[in-house]
Amino acid sequence: MNWDIIGQQLWNGLLSGSIYVIFAAGLSLVFGVMRVINMAHGELTMLGAMLLYTVTKLVGLGYFAGAALVVVVMAMAGFLVNRVTVRPFLGRSELVVILSTVALSFMLLNGSLVVWGSTPKGVDEPFNEIVKLGGVYITTAGLLLVGVCFTAVLALYLMLTRTKLGKKTRATGQNLLGARLIGINTTAVYDTTLIMASGLAALAGVLIVLVSTASPNLGQPLLITGFAVVIVAGMGNVAGAVAVGLFLGVTEALFGQFISTYYRQGYLYVVMIIVLLLRPQGLFGRK
Amino acid sequence: MQVRSPLRYWFGVPVLVVALLAPVSLFTNSYNRGLLVLIAIYAVGGLSLDYIMGEMGQFSFGHAAFWGFGAYVSAKLALDLGISPWFGFVAAPVAAGLVGLLIGYIALRRTRGLELAIVTLGFGVLAWTVALRWRPVTGGPSGLRQIPPPSLFGWEIRSEMAYYYFALILLLGVVFILSRMREARFGRAVRSIHENEDLAKSIGVSATKYYVLAFSFACAMVGFSGALYAHHFRFVNPNLLGLQYMFIFLIVVLVGGTGTLWGPVMGSVIFVLVSEWLRALQEYRFLIFGVVLLLVVLFMPSGVYPALQKASGRLRERSDSKGQVFSGGQKHESGGAKGG
């Protein structure tokens, strides 16, 4: 057995796992607070990546300035996502919101294909040196990705547990009516939840281009991977999503290396289905 | 309660006449007749998805996967074993129904609503991955080609016109079976679970059993539609299992109207004709369909057919909940949750 290869795949798994973590955290947040499945979450990430491409390549901003701009703009777009595709449907069945966000996702995907075409676009990383650590090649851009992901998720965690807004958010998630009765402005909470979630989604997008390319088609596979993470972790459990996202990222890379590159993505769904069979509430979910 | 509406019959006669005359009057070249075939195929697919959405009040994101699966099964039998497509038309729904039984059993024992939607999405994407990757069997990304058309007494149903009448008969058969099933014990049991699962259980309706069977039935129906597609267009590829067709069936059902027998048929007519009309717009088409779907969900939640029914005034008011999209969904904790 070649330890260098294992080490390399662990690193690769850490990279994709970090993306899964930050992506699934947003998805899980929206589900946990609003009991809404945002089918457009993947397209928000995709838009983050494509907009970054546009502002760096065509407008000429640097990576960091561009990324910050894109994340802020997309976070504000989260407000619109809530007002247009989620809020009008909340009085109706939960499943209707799936349909409206599916519609949004199709609009964003096909709109992006019209604007950018389907060829993947590269974005220049701010720095990209390769460091050899033992037998493992590590890129500095990858280190940046991992660092930012965990900082963002930590910030989300602290926000939810330590701040007043976080308490309001959790209260709304636990009991909407109760939260309203004690005077929490749940409309504002829903707005900020989607603002945070789209910001996280866009952040995932601007980080993906550090290790991969930007393409309008990157959203859908990511969305489904995100669901696998969220389901395995237990729906609405943000902390669980972090652990599971990392675990699945790493084991997926090892699976791809040693078992089958072809069925790499299939691996995630099989794990998801097995977990559903044995523990339908997810590994960290409560019954 | 479901009242058999007179509209279904009075409406039916002219519609049937139009449907019968369409290929000899309005749709005269073979390309346009191909559109009619597509209408019939999507209508069967839409009816099957509506069985899950309208009758069961649930949602399956893996529905297109069963469609593609049916298409592959029938194609594979005809290509590799030289079995007649007629057998494929039986084998495809049986195979899709059996897989639906298995997946329904796994998924419906524990999950409903949102969770079910996501679980079926996972299964659907898994099926799509297998179709894409299992090259020796599925032909990989390029799929299978040169699937034979069905033949009747040595005469191949190859022309669009013949295939259209063939598909039309089958579509009417499906509509007939569905209308019978609604009134049958089975259909009433399924609806009672939709309306109130706990109540249905308390009077001895085994909710999981009926839901699994109903899900399997819908899968069989869409598998059948898939086989119709395979032998008409004579090729299959992994896209058939993908989200794009899922989206098409969704439009067909929602535009037409859920929980109404003729809604998905009408939705299919509208979808195929509008999409043909917009063909010049190419890649903008799906962008427009996204907008249309959002607008329909926003402003016409019960779809076109119920809207027409209301407009035709002669009808007695149907019970309010029936035409609504997912009317069973008052399960939202904290009582309806109008907030946000």
C-alpha cells in the first residue's frame, strides 16, 4: 500500500469535504430554521463562481476584492430569494416551496447557460504555490479554501449560539408560533436566514474556483451531494453536517482512488440510502 | 369527496374528435405528427406523476428515473434478446413497478413529504449515474440506438400517424383505468390516507401498504410511458432519467392541474405545443419554462384545467381542497405557519 497516495487522497478529500461542509451548512440552516428545502442552493453556489469569473476576468478586480463583492451581492440576493420563491408559499404546503425553488433553480441554470455558455471557465487564484509535505502535494490555494471554510462555519456556529440574532433564529426554528408570541420578528429572521444561506452558498462558489473551474453546470451535482450530507447528518443539524461533510469528502476520495473512479458520486447516494434504511433520522438527528 | 363531474363527459366528445382528426387535419407532416405522439407519451407520464402528487399528496423527484428505466428495459429486451416490443410494453411497467415497490417500501415506511422528495431524488440520481456509467449494459452516455418499432400482424407501426393512434388508445386506456381506480376501494383508501393518515390508520387502512402499492403503480405507469418513448424515438440515453425530464413532467402536471384526471393531459398538450412554438428561442426555452412554472405555482396553484372548470359555471363547486397542489400538506408544525 502506498502511503503517499493515501495521504494525497486525504488532502483531496479534505478539499472537497470542506466545500461539502460549507455548502451543506447553508442548506441545513435553511431547512432547520424554515423547514424549507432550497432546491436553488446549488445554483446560488454556481452563480457565486460565475460572477467571480465575470468580475475578475471581465471587470478586472482582484480575487479577494471580487470574492468579497460577489459574496455580499449574493447574500443580498438571498433576500429576494426569500421574498419571491419562499415567503409567498409558506402558508401552503411545504412541498410547494420545493416546486417554486425548483423553478428558480431552472431559471438560474438556464439563464446562466445563456449568459456564460457551458464551457468551464478558469479563474486566476491569488497565489498558487505547491508545497510538498512528505509525499503529499499541497497547494496554498487549497489551504486558503480549507481555512476560509472552517472560519465561516465556526462564525456561523458562534453566531447561532452566542448572539441574540442566533437565539432568535434558533427559537424560530424550534417553534414558529412560540417565537412570534414572545415578540420575535420571524419575518426578519427568515430574511436573515436566507441571506446567510445564500452568502454561504456564494462563498462555496468563490472557493470552488480555487481548486476547480467555474461552470454553469456545477450547481446540480453539488446540490445532490449536499442533500446526501444533510440526510446522513440528520436534517437541520448544522454541526452534524460539518462532521459528515468532511467524512464523506475524505471517504469519497479514497473510494475514487481504490475502488472505482466511475462510481465515485454513486458512493455518496449509496451511503445516504443505507443510512436512511438503518437510521432514517440521520446519524445525528433526534427522533 | 370526489364528485364525478359532468364536464368530463361533455368535454370529452369534442376533445376526442379533435384528437382523432388532429393528424389528418392540423398536423399533417410527419414532424408535427411526432409532436402528437410526444403529447400522448408525456400525458401518460404526467398522469403517473399526478397519481403521486394529486392522489397521494406526496412528491417523487425520482420519477423521471422510472421513466428512463422503463425505456431502457423495453429497449434492452428488444435489442439484445430480440423480444417483440409488445412484450416490452408489458415488461417495462412490470419492471418499473417492481423497482418502485422496492424503493417505495424502503422510502415510504419512514418518510413522507419533504424527506420523501429528497430520498427519491437520491435514488433518481443514483439510477442516472448507473445508466451513465454501466457502459456494457446501458451503452454509457450515448445510450442505445436502433430500437425496433412495434409491429402488428407483420406490419410495423413506424409512421407517426399509426404510432399516434396507437399511443392515443393506450392513453385513453390509462385514463380509463385511473378513473375506475379512483372510485375503487383501493383509490378511496389511498385518498383517505392523503386526507388524514392517522384517521385512515385508525379505521384500519394500512397506510404504508397502500402508499407503497400506489407508488409502485405510478412507477409502473411511467415505465410504460418510457417504453412508448423508446419504441417511437428508437433511442434512449441517460438524460431520460435526469432532472430535465423530471422538470417537464412537473410542468405538465402543474400547468394542467393536480388531482384532476384531464389536467395532466391538457398540461401535456400545452407544454408540447408551447415548447414547439418557442423552439426558435433554443436555449431560452427552459429559462422561460422556469418562469412559467414559478408563475403557475404563484398565481394559478390549481392549474389550467380546474380554472376552466370553474369558468364553465355549469359545474357544481368541487370541494375546495381537491384541486389544490398538495392539499394534504397541512402537516407543517405550529399550525400552518403563515409567517416568515
